[in-house]
Amino acid sequence: MSETIFSKILRREIPADIVYEDDDVLGFRDVNPQAPVHVLFIPKTPIATLNDLTPEHAALMGRLVLAATHFAKREGFDELGYRTVFNCNQHGGQTVFHIHLHLLAGRQLGWPPG
Ligand code: 5GP
């Protein structure tokens, strides 16, 4: 898969506000936040889109979601709640082709999305 800006963040070649890390997942604040809290969780293994997932990725994707829920509890907005989003390809609005889970929190979020 081709190089993305997130690969550079993973290698610490460009700065990011990193708020979470474990063996498999990195979490950092979105540079263009859409809510008071907007964090991107990425697998350290680069996978371009949700369409590229295979059964071998099941545990990794579970750890990605658990990283987000761990962060929500750690930061204390789990009770009020939050939204998690994966965008996929053009109609999903994906712009960076390294799978990432958006975590949005800190205000009432509208539904459905536009
Ligand atoms: P997508 O549209 O692919 O679902 O989300 C990509 C997200 O990455 C966008 O919300 C965008 O603001 C964020 N983003 C793009 N480039 C950078 C960057 O260099 N640093 C950080 N922290 N976020 C970025």
C-alpha cells in the first residue's frame, strides 16, 4: 500500500498530538477537529480501506475499537457519550488511505450525517 501522512506520524517524522499508544494502535488528535474532542485511532499495520480487511484483521480491529473506548473512559466522556466513525472511499468521505477510527465527543452530535 502507498505511503500516507499517517505513516509519517507513526514514524514520528511529522508532529502529531499523540494521546494514546499501545503495541498495535496509535491515537492522535485530528488536525481539523469537528468536535471539542476529535481523535483518530490507527492500526500500526497500514491497511488502506475497510474493503481491504480480511478475517486475519479481526483481532486488530477489535483492539482499535477498544483503544477508543479505553480513551473515552480515561478522559471521562464515556457516560455522556461519543461517536465513532470509519469513512470508506469516496462516498464515505475518506481522504487518508490508512484505516482510521474517528472518535468525536464533547458536544451533542447531529444525526443523520449530511
Ligand atoms: P477521513 O476523511 O479520511 O476519514 O479522515 C482523515 C482525517 O485526517 C481528517 O479528519 C483530517 O483532518 C485528518 N488529517 C489529515 N492530515 C492530518 C495530519 O497531518 N495530522 C492530523 N493530526 N490529522 C490529519
